[in-house]
Amino acid sequence: MPTDRDSDYMVGYGKPPPHARFKKGHSGNPKGRPQGAKNSATLLNEALSEPVIVTENGRRKTISKKQAILKQIVNKAASGDHRSIQLLLLNQIPLIEARLESSRSATVEAPLPPAQSADQRRARAAEIAKILKDIGYLDQVLGTAAETTSPPASSSMTNKR
């Protein structure tokens, strides 16, 4: 027997008739994403967490791939690879500064700093470049790059009228 609520029910967009609705416990997308499917962030995290055997100081040691990657980047930066140094400075210094700020204000709950805009990142990169130039690192890198490439041949153009 229909109730008052059923008699007022309008069939339309987003309101299927009661007999055509999904039954309790049945999905509207039965072949959708399977349970336990992993997204790319989870897969990347698992891949970086896999163990790898490295030789360090003549001893074999098992560390995660993430640790191995970071060690290689830090070692290349320490040996003077300017791309590794830039990668470390641009990505790690803001994180370190955020941690320092949060540890200084450990007594007071402080929110994390907001994400930097592209302009802020460019300004930060300029600051880092200035520091590297002040300590002579950029001159050394750019100087060696300029020495290895030959200067372009200069040609004098004469204007004939």
C-alpha cells in the first residue's frame, strides 16, 4: 500500500523509481576499482623502501633504496657536482628551516608554513645563488665551464652604404 511519502515522490534526474534503485549492499559500479588497489604514491613508497645491498667502507650493508639515493646525492654534492648541490639546497633547506622553526616553537603549537609560490621559490633560488657566488662556488663552476668551451668566433660586419 503506498504511503504519503511514496505518493509525493517525483521520478526524475537523480531520483530513480524505488524498484530501479540499487539494493542494499550492492555496488553501482561492480567492476570498478578492486579492493586493495594501490595508487602511484603507495607504489613509489614501496619501491623506495625495498632493500638493496651496498658496500660501505669495505663492508656489505643492507639499506633501503631511498637511503642509497640520498647517500649518492649527498656524496656527489660533497664532491662538487653542482646539480646535486642545487638539488639539495633547493629541496632540503626549506624543510630544514621549517623543522628548526617548529622545534624553536615546540612549546607553542605553530602551524606548518604555507607552501611557497613560484615567485617565492625563484627568490629563494636567487638567494642561494648569491650565497654560492659569495663563497666562490659559482665562479669556480662557471669558470671551468667557460674554459672547456671555446669562445665563438667574432665577425665584424661592415655597413656599406
